[in-house]
Amino acid sequence: MSLPIPRNVRSSLLALLLITLGLPISTSTVRAVPPLIGVVCTYGPTFNLRATTGYIYTPDGNRIFMWSFARSDGPFQVPGPVLCVNQGDTVIINLTNELSEPVSIVFPGQDGVAFSGGTPGLLTQEAPPGGSVRYTFVAREPGTYLYESGTNPHRQVQMGLYGVIIVRPSMGPDYAYNDPSTRFDPRREYLLVLHDIDPYFHAAVEQGLPYDPGAIEDRYWTINGRSFPDSAADNFVPWLPEQPYGALVRVEPYDPTTNPLPALIRYANAGMVNHPFHPHGNHLRVIARDGRLLRGPNGEDTSFEDFTRTVASGQTYDLLFWWTDVEAWSSTGNPVPVQIPGLQNLVFKDGVTFYSGSPYLGEKGELPVGVVSYNQCGEFYFPWHSHALNEFTNFDEGFGGLATLLRVDPPGGCR
Ligand SMILES: [Cu+2]
């Protein structure tokens, strides 16, 4: 379920609080019902895509002209559909070009891509305006991969022609790779696709005006095609019809018997600049880069714990995430013990701001009429964002941009 939120309050804290209401975790990987959070697969192994135009919305009320790959039988969407295949599948991608210039797709990390139809381009075979091309390859290695335009990428990828391919290993869909250590909870699989946008560049392309690619200055940054706080909303919220994928990461505390498996987080950077990216207060285990498990020359496990991971342009990472309840979560007490200092010892920072003496955020006093809780069930929220803080904005207004939230539910889930 999702709540309709007027555009004029979407970027406010109120909107954030509203968004956090009504976010049931997906309890099933049934294909027919796309989950409200987490990765949304389009299944193949044959995919019919079109390169086309449309608009996305930003949390500050802006509207940006985009190009994107969409399903031939579906609406415009940013990013392109997440193409999920199984290791060993022969993947066929039929691309139809609805743009007025040649377009193509390259598949970094895939071997032996063959094509038929189209016309020769610099990097691969292209579909001419109104035409089509077919790409075929065998998905030999499991992992997370980008697919993106191979035609004037500085222009076409910036305009939005990108998406992600997930190759499931032969060990099964509960594993990231063919290694027992990569087993994860399939209810908690998250894909965070990063991208950056210069709205003046997009306006110039829309209006057929000249532009200087060297003068690109990004003003918006997106995860799964959305800027924060829209990124924290459900998949398929009605107010973002062209941006179907949310980016909220939701987990529960690790428990050796009731919740032993980690979440799987997939990063992919479709933007042109590198992004230092982290969830506050938590480390993740980096297990793979660019669709290859981290292993040493003798096959030793070289995965590692990391806080801020810089995701380079064009790069992908796979990370496992166990949230460990080191503060002994209690539903009746505070995880961090608090002794409120005496009033005379509290600091008035600037004559306006009053420090309550508690490490917990929040307000004192009566709740507004109709509000029964500041969150659903005592869950925690952590920011998860680009540490290049200029990117933590929507057109210079913070906070926004390349950010989402980590939600940690109480042990046993939100009841
Ligand atoms: Cu931070």
C-alpha cells in the first residue's frame, strides 16, 4: 500500500514520515506479484526493448526529459527494466529504436555478444532511427551487470539509456554466485543503480540545441531513477509512473536461528562520475566486483568488510549485509541507556536550539491529531547516501539526490 502525497510536501520531513507508513516487506518471490520493495525482475531470456523518450519527476517539482530503454509492450520507464536471467541462458535482446538517431546496447562483462540486423557502429551494431537490431549472448557468469548505450555514450547514457542484468547462478536463486558463502535471503534482495543528471543538457537535447559535453554540470542524482526522498518510497507508487523502482533497503536483526541469512545489495553505477556510497552506522561485506566473486590467486576468499565503497563509473558491486543488534534491542527500553543531564547542564547552542539531553531524535509533547506513532513499530532508519555531499541534494537543496534509507525492523519483524 502507498499513501498519496501531494507534490508540495514530498520533500519535507512529513513526507518522509508518511512514506515510512505502510511498507509491508515482501514475503514471497512469486513472479506474478512484483514486490513493493526490493529488486523487480523482468524475466527472459528473450527481451523486447525499445529506446524511447519520456519524462521523470524530481522531488523539488522539476520534470526532466529523458531517454530510456523500455519494454516494447510496456510504458516508458527509468531506468530500463531489470533483466533477470539464469546462468547458461541464451539471452536474446531485440532492440527497436524510436529515437531520431542511431542507438545500440553494449553488455559490459558478457562474452561473445553476437548481433543481427542494424548497421555498423563504433562499438557495436546499431539500430537506425525506426529500425531494430538483435543481440544474442550466453550468460556464462552469474552476477550484476550494466547494459547501456554504446552509441555516443557521453550523450545517450547521460540521457538515460541504461539498465541492469542480473544473472542467477546455477546453484540457485538464493545464491549470488556459485559459492555457499554467497547465500542470501531472497526476500531481501536490493538493487541500487546510480546515475547523474544535468537538466540543462537534457533540455538542450529535447530542444535540439547545441551543448558542450565538457560543460556538463550535474544537478540531480538518482538511485533507480529517483532522487531522495522519492527513492525511499515503494516500487510502483502512483505519483512516479515513469520511475517504477524504489530503493529502500529493509532488513531485520541477524539471529542465528530465526534470521541467519544476509540481505544482498547490488550496486551499479550507470553515471559518468564515481560515487562514494555508504549506509550510516553499518558495514557491508563486499563479495564481488563487476560480476566476479572476489577470490585470490589460490581461490582464497578475499571478500572484505567496508563502510564507504566508491562505486566507479560503469562499475558494479555485490555486497552481503547482516545487521547485527549490538545494542540488545528491547521493545520496552532504549537500546542506548540515557541519563538525562540536569537542566542547568544542557547547552543552548545558539539561543534557539535546545538540546534535550537525549541521544534520540524526536519531539516532546502531544502528537498531532491522527498520528499514532512517529514510525510503525519502533524501527530504525539510517541514511544511505553519496558521501560526495554536493550529490546529497536536489539542485543544490539538501538533503536529497543520491540517497535512500536503510530501515531496520525490530527482531521478528514489524508487528
Ligand atoms: Cu554519510
